[in-house]
Amino acid sequence: MMQVSLGDLKKKNWITVGLSGADHNINLLVDSKLSFFKDDSVDYVYSSHLIEHLTNEAVLALFKSVYRILKPESTFRLVAPDRRIFINAYLEGNIAKVSYGPRTWGEEVKACVEANKLNKSLLQPHQLLANYFCAYNKPANDGPLFDKAEIDKRINNPEELTEWCNQFYDEERVGGHINSWDTNKALNYLTKAGFKAKLSKFKDDDLAIRKTYSFYVEGVK
């Protein structure tokens, strides 16, 4: 059986595809063809917390490539952070309390701020939200500072908020979040790529820290 993991999740006997340290090192933001796999050759594809690092166009191209390489009736399972969890928590005044594995989201960002001597303004509620939409990996949870009024103006349109936040993204600092997703958007993109898409309850393959703030969907070829 040939199983493929897209992103940073590594499992025994799986073939991995990622930016570095993988069996196939490739920047999926610029090349999502998966040309090293033949058509109808893969039994299972899994992707965890990858698509928030890619543009909409790159994600659709990647999904189409996954569809191409999967055997008929095989499954593509997808995990990503759920923007609705963060947006709803912000609107309810609880963004800092979003569960993030063993810590809350506020505690996670605070730890990064203190460890890397980052700007303490990153701990403000609107910054905690924007940090999900646009942030860097090095240092972790660092990112631009945003105008609260501009965020609140776009809060009911997640796509517009995502685009607005990411106009401030420094492309010289690759690797951070440049997109946001929820179940409806992910299901739509899977369908566009040709899959029979649906919500999924699988979580066994995922990292424990991600299970509290992610959505799970899958597509069958």
C-alpha cells in the first residue's frame, strides 16, 4: 500500500512530501503537480495543517494533483485549523481561551512572545485573531500588527478578512499562514477537484495538539 503525507506529519512507512526533511522536498506553493507520482498509483493521501500555508489557487491545483495520483475509490483526508472557531471565539470575547492542545491560544502566543521577546501587542484579542490569518513560523506566532477597526469591519466576511490581513505578509519570511479555511470552503475545493467530498470523523492519524481547533474532511475519488 502506498500512503502519502502532505506537510509535516510523518508516519512510519508513509511517503512524505513537504518543504524540507521529507522524502520529496518541494515548495507546494509554487509546484503542486506531484509529478513524481504516477496516475492512479496511490492508495491514500493525508494532509494536516498544510493548506493554510498555500494560496487558494495552489490548493486547488494540489487537490487536482492528489485526485490524479489516487487510485479509484481511494481517499484523501484533510485537516486544517478551523477559522470559524477563532472568529466565533473573538466575537464572544474568548479568543484567548481557544483550546490549543495542552494550552489555550492566548497562552501559546504569550509563550512565544516571551521566549522570543516579541511585541506584547500580539496578545491583544484582535491580534490573536489576525495571528491565525497571517503569521510567520520563525519566530513562531510572530506577525504584523493590525488595526482593530479594520478587522472588525471585515469580521463577517472571512475571505475578505484573509485577503486584507495577508496584504501585509512579508514574502521574504516564508512558511507562515497566508490563508484560512473552514469546512464549507474545503468541501467546495475538494468538489471542484473532482472528489466526492464529505465531513469526516477520523482523527487517529493527526497530532494531538491539532484536534481541538481543526476541522476534518475527506474526498473519495
